[in-house]
Amino acid sequence: MKTLAFVIGLIIAAIGAVGIVVPFTLVWVAEHSATSGAFYLIGAVRAAVGLVLIAVASGSRAPKTLRVLGYVILVAGITTALTGLLAMERARAIIEWWVGQGSSVVRFTGFPLLALGGFVAYACAPARRAA
């Protein structure tokens, strides 16, 4: 399970790096995920990631931080799913506003993703073997 969390961290970091280098990719994903079904799926994935982080926190390098992060991501997943159910018009307006801010703001969005993914990967990385 810890290896799964490590891979999740690498994927999050990769998404952040792609967002920094090619911001149009994040814009494309945002524009194509402005449906209720996509929000349910994203919410379920976020909730699952949060549960994985909570589960592996005790065996990680930063157990308290990873546990808190897991709960925050779990709540974000539930909130995302509820947004798909109750507030899609508002969500579309927020996505349109974000896209309209330009590529520098979109690039800036990649930095927290890169940092989050890097931290999760670091906290869940396999232990080094002695030489």
C-alpha cells in the first residue's frame, strides 16, 4: 500500500510538472471535466487517494503530516462530488475564470501540485538498502 502511495505521489508531481511546462494540458483537462460525471469521478479518485494516504501515514516518513493531508484530500473529494451534484454552474464559472487568467496563472497552478506530489513521494518512498 505504501508503494501505491509513492506512485500516487509521482503521478501528482508529474501532473504538476506537465502543467508548468505545457499549461494548455491543464486547461484542456479542466475544460473537458466540467460535467457532473467528471466531478463524481474526480471526487471518487480524490477520496480514494485521501484514504490511501491515511492508511499509509503511520509507516511513512511524516506520519502526522501525511495523515492530515489525507484527511484534507478526502474532504476535498467529498466536496468535489457534492459540487457535481449541487453546484455545476458555479464550478463551470470558476473553471472559465481560471482559464481566462492566462497561461502564467495556469503554470503557477502546477507548482503546488509538483510540491504536493514530491512530498507524498518522499514521505512514502521505499527505504534505502545499505550498501
